[in-house]
Amino acid sequence: MDDKFGRKRQYGYQGTPSTDRYGRDARPGFFHDRRGSHEPKKAKFDPEKESRERLKNLIVRLGDKSPDPVEKTLDNLVIAFGPELESHREFLVDTILQCVMNLTLKTGLYAVLLGLLRNKQPEFADEIISKAAAQLQSTLAAHRNSYPDFLNVRLLLRFFGELVKHHVVEATWLLAMIRQLLTAASEDDAFPQRADYFVSQVLLCLPWCAKELAAKVPVEFDGIIETVQSYIMQRDVHPNASLHVFLIPTVTGEPELQDWLAELWEIVLKAKSDDWPVSEFIPTTPETLSSRLEQLTPLPLPDNAVPAELPAHETGREYPPWRTPFRVFDLSDSEPDFKVFDRTVLDIYVLDTLWTFQTSHLDACKQFTLIPSDSVPVFAIMETILGELLRLPSPFIREIYYSDVICDCTRTLQTFPPAFGTALEVVLERIPQMEIQCISRVEAWFSHHLSNLDYRWHWKHWGHVLEQPEDSPQRNFIAGIFERTVRLSYYDRIAKSIQEGATAAPEFVPFLYKSTPAFKYEEEEKQAAAPAAGLSKLLATKAKTDDVDRFLNQLDIDSLAKLDLLAHGVLKIGSKSFTHMLAALERYLVLLRRLTEETGEPGELSLVRAGFDTWKAGPQMLMIWVDRLVVYRLVSPHSVVQWVFQEQQGTFTRTFIWDILHNAIRKSLGRTATAQKELKHAQAVVPAGAPSGDETPRVRECHAAVQHALNQQNNLFLSVFQNFASCLSGHVSGSKAQDVDPKQFTWYAYAAGHLRAVGRSYLPHLHGLLNTIHRQHFAAVDPSIRSILEDTIALVPRQFLAP
């Protein structure tokens, strides 16, 4: 075969010459030495590493699909451990515990493995159990506010329950550990969230061990149940409306609020009355293995395996609730054979899988197919994933992850699309009762999901929404979906997907906003049209800043008018794309900054207003414009807040306006975080040996910057809540003057809902401000408005609130 120069090729590899220009072998995977010899690259063989990898694969793949029965696989694994214990003992212990903590569907298998090991290698099995108990103690004592720690407590208790179930440890040992956790409920001046957390951890391990505990130690186990019941009955329960996705009104007009711990306790009581049935989703042990394990004599563990006392509560420690009740399906129709514990076990499996495999949504989806059942319970899985996506105040994982998992399930599980479609229909039906922040999340999720379906959907099924009033919540919901969808693509493509194909529904095209700029001085102010046209021509030639400044100075107008003229000119020449807009903005940044400094807050508002006037029909370009103004410090976050509440109350039902507000708040928080980071760095480089009380000029400068950023941040939050109180109070008083219920208006629902959203979203930054906000701005407002802030205050542990 000849190359392009007519030379013969001695060897070809995917169309490439076999040698380089020096005559050396150019084939991938080969190297040469100075003598021209050719040998394939070989990794250096490490027998220790190979042995560890082999053992790790055997442990991790335990229970996976295999031609050999599980019993044989377990026996072979126990035999394989024998010669490796001396050299890889610690590695084996750590690997088994890692599998227990991450492969939650196999918890029972690893408990069986320890039972078999205890028969052959009792000291090794005891070491694993003792280390698991020590890990539980260290996790409880760490006082870290991290979800992995809270998850580890639940996983380890479940593992201990499986050990009792398979006769590996004595039931009294687990009961002693449970009693220790329940002491949180009887502490003097018990912290409610702490007591609820530990009680819930005990209840959540019962599906795996309640039947065995009731059979082996009935009296002691009844004592545990009575202790929990006593605590539940004396709890002072105040469910918080801010944590509920759906606020469905009752006969009295007040929303129906559910207590998550009370719901969990009802499930336990039902299971007790049914004689503790075992969920079908908990893997069963083969009878041959069960009979072998029943012959074992459970051995007591050392006293130090049970914590002497529960670590005391520390200020700053938080305790997350299990999960606020979230139901969109009546599983009696889709899953009629569900037992009492089945729903709870599935929730736990799905939550644990989502967290463990958050770096790979494909693997998370594959794990759902391993749930032991005749058919994958897709309706329950969809409900749990959606509940986590809509968890308030925020999901534990980024929202896009849940969207990816749902997309993968839709593609790979044949029975999942009906569950997905039904869930979406229920959500659409309940939009009027849904929290506004959750509506925004559903809009973002579904628009992202459409981007994976070529933007096609059966819009005709939602045709009944078109018959509703223009400002109805469901119409606003669909408009929000289209607004976000256009951001992910472009108008023409979305319009085409709606109008063509089997799912064509052209009647939905009016929901789309075509991103078309409107130039103020060409449409409205004829008197300023000539100067604007002259400035546009000058800017189009990329004139220097001095030339533009000279042109503006020739006009007989004040600085504010000059700024408005220049801003619209920049927006006009940058209207082709956001790249053009940013280039024009940066080119005349110095002049814009000087004019803004001369005009103060009116000038800042004028810059934001210019962006809105130009891009009313292009929210994405407006959002980019305002973002850049804040980044370049032409406009302060405070001015953005003032613009939103003073000039844009009519757009409160639109998605983009709240995205702009939240972006301004995040920019302020980011500046504070940056100042604190710089202070920390400055303190770290203080010369060694310097007195602790001394501060370098750089440290003092950073301290002042942090204080300035904090003051601006606090003032921003005060301004946000003051404006919320003012606009909501005005709406309520105006409605009552006309003898109309203010809550019947969609505008009120969106404004009040976003007040809740701001309080929830930035709660850690509001601890020291909430009482001040309540006292200064909400004390005299209507009770319906004040209750929203009071619900937010109730979310903050009392030790965090400033007087």
C-alpha cells in the first residue's frame, strides 16, 4: 500500500505508517530502545496489588448474577480469605465495611458472610463487627453536620439488625445500643430535633430486625416500643408549612400538614399489629444457609462495642428529619401487594442508592433493577426520586442529578415511562397547591428532560389548561417550562417541535417568547432618535472611549441621560449574541463606570432598566446583562432588588425575574465568602513567632473587607424582606378594601411563595437577622404574611437565633 507520496508501507495501523521519520516503530503500544528493538509496553507487575484487587472484586461482586448458587460463592469466599488474613487482614476488614456502607441491597449477604466467617475465623469476624461498632461511636461523636454521617448511622444500625437476624451477635447487644440512642429522648431539656433524629434512626432499622427481636427478646423489645411510644405521645408537634411540597387546604381553609415522625410511627404500629411482617424487598437467605446459621451460637461482644453514653449535644449541631411525607401515587392501585414495611424499605433503598452512586447516575439506575422483586416497583421509585428532587429546604444532591437519573430510568426500564407520565400528570393537577419553589424545580427538571427527548411531548394531553384564565397557576407553569426550554435551545427549534410530528400542538406556540430586541430610541423617543443614531454609528465602528465621551459631552443632556443613551447604544450593537453584548460592555466599561458613579443609584437602576427595555422578549439576554453589571460592579445587588420590587411587580409570575433576584443575592454571598477566604489566607501567612494579638496591615485590611461585605449582605437581606412585606401588605390591604380574598390571586401566591423560598434558601445566613426582620418589618403586617416569616424562624434551632 502506497502513502500519499507514493512510498511503500511495510505495515499499517489504522491507516498510519508503521515507522516514524527516524525509522522507529510508530505503532501505538510499542516503544523502542537505542538499538531499535520493539517490545510492547508492560505494566510493572505488583503481586500485592493484584492480590488486593482480586479479593476486592470477590467481595464487591458477592451476590451478583452468577451461575453458581450464593451458598457456594460464600463458602468459596470464606476459603479464599484463609491464606490472605495474615497479609491483608486490615484491607479485608475495610473493604467489607465499605461494601456494607455502600451496597445497601447486599447488607444481608455481608451479615451472612460474617456468620460463616465466625464459624471458621471467629477472631476475624469479631474484629469486623467491633470495628463497625467503633465506627458508629466515632460517627456519633464527630458532631459533623454532614449527610454521610447521618446516613452511616442508619446503615450501621441496619447492618447490626441483619447480624442479629442471622444469629451472628446476640439480640441483647443490639437492644443495648438502641437503648443508648433512645436516651436522647429522655435527656433533661432535650433538644427536639436531636431526640426526633435518634428515635427515627431506631424506627428505620426495625424492618430488618423487628421480627427477630420480638421473637428472641420479646419483653425487652416491648420495652423499647413503649419508650418510643411515650416519647411520641409527649412530643410538642408543630409541623412547618415551609417544609411541605403541597399545601392542600382542609375544610377550615388551613393547609393539611403532616408530621414525618408521626407517620413513621404509625407504620411501625401497623407492623406490630400485623406481627412484624418482613418486607418482600429485603433479600431472603437461602434455606440451606439459614439452617447452617441457626446452628451457630451468637457470642456476646466486648463491653466497649456498645457506647457507654450518647455524646452530648453541642451548639451548632444540626439533625436532619427523615423526610417530609411526599406522596403522589396511591400505590394500592399500582402496587396492590405492598405490605406495611414495603414502602418504607423502598424509600430507604432508593435514597441510599441515590447518595452512594451520585457520581454515576447510570449506575444508580442499574441498582434499581437489583431490588428483589418480581417486577421493578417503578411507581414507588419515581415517587421517591421526585420527592428528593422537591425536598425542602433543599435536596441533598444537585437537582440535575435527579433529572439525569429519571432520564436514565425512562430509557432503560421499560415499565418506567408510565410511572413518569402519571407522576407528571399528578404534579400538573396539583400545581395550584404546590410550593412555588417546587414549581420552579419541576419547570427546570421537565425542561431538561425535554432536551433529552428532542423537545417533544404530548402537549395535547394538557390542552385543558388553555381553557383556564391567563394568570392561572397551571398556565404560568407551562409558560415557565417553555421559557426554560428556549434557554436550553432556541425559539425556532422549540416552535418546530410543537407544531410538527405526531405530537403536534400548535395552540401552545403562544406560550413561547421569541428573543427579539426592542430598541428604545427607535420606537419611543423621537427627539433623542438622532443622537442615538449618531452614537450607534460611532459605537459600531468600535470607537475609542474618549471619542464616545466627547460625543456625549456635545449633547445638552445630564449625566443620567448620557448613561441611558450609552447603555441602549451598547445593548443595540451587542444585540446579535451575548458574546457581542459582553464585548461591547467591556469595551466601554470605564465610561459606563464613571457615569454610574456620577449618577449613583438612579444610574444603576437606569442600567438595569435599559436591559429590560431592550430584552423584554429575551429573558436570557436580560439575565446575562444584569449578571455582568453586578460582576463588573456597575450595579449593586441592592439596586437589582430595588428594581425587582419597585418596577417589576407585574412580572412576579414570570420565572426570569426571580432568577435575577436570586443571582443578585448569591453574588453578595459570594463576595462575603471571597473576603473571608482572603482573610483566612492572610492570617495563615503571618510570620512565625509574631505575637498572637498582633495583626499585619494585610490582616487588618482583610478584616475591614469582611466586615464591609457582611454589612452589605445584611443590608441586602433587610431590603429584600422589607420590600416583600411592603408589596404583600399593599396587595392585602387593597384586596380587603374591595372585599376580595387576597389569596385568590395568582400574584399573591407567587409573591408569598417566593418570600418562603428566600427564607428557606438562605437560612444559614439569616440566623442573626430573622428576629430583627420580624421586629422591624413584619410585626405590624397582616397575620397571613407574618406567619410566613414565623414559619421560617421556626426552622432555625433556637440557639442560632440572635435576640
